[in-house]
Amino acid sequence: MRLIRANQAPPKLVESFLKNNQEIKKSSLLDSGYVVEINNRIMGCFHLEQIDEGLYWLRRLYIIRTDAIKLPVLVEAVLALALQKNATKVFVKSHKLMLDIILKSLQFQPQTEAPVKHLCNKNNGKWWSYNIGQ
């Protein structure tokens, strides 16, 4: 599994991924996103956005259904990337029970409020955080 800045990934792979996953916005992905490559195939993408010094938000995480079993490994890889960026904490907003279960199993902690007020434009979903290096 390789995490690659989307704008540095092979264009043919990115185009193929986007063609089959039309809900992903190409401009946003290429501007600030990462793709997840396995065996010369993109299986997912995400945005890891800095919200404050040491604080990051795993803003969008997408994985194709056939590779959903790899979601825990992907989340751990994203945390390793965050560590390389000197993150101290990573936040995730979950909208699915299955993701809640995975985050809890990976020792994320539920949050009672949004990490930054402007990020909480909708009340649905649940915020989680993970302390890096603890």
C-alpha cells in the first residue's frame, strides 16, 4: 500500500479511479488529496487537512467497496503519514456505524464537540480523535 499525493500519482491511474468513482471531485483531489495505490491500482483516496499546529482532520476517506476490508490498514497508514507531518492529534468525523466500530478498535476516542466550530456545519455524524505517539 502506497499513499501518494494525488497530483503526483500516475495520471492514467487517477483518471481510471475517477471514472469509476464519479462522486469524487477531481479538482479537490488533485489540489490537496492523496490516493491509495495497491498493485498499480488506486483503491481509495483521502484528504488530511491541517486545522492547527499539530492538529489534522482526516476530512474525506474513500475506499472502493471491494477493498473495504483494508479500511483499518488504511487508517493506520494515514496515521503514520500524519506522524511524518508532526501531527499530535488526528480528528475524524464518522457518519457510519461500521466506521465508528473500526475507529474504536483502533483506539480513537469519541469527542463531545467539533475540534473547530466552523467544521461542524452539520450536526449529524460523530467526531473521533487519535493522539499520535501515545
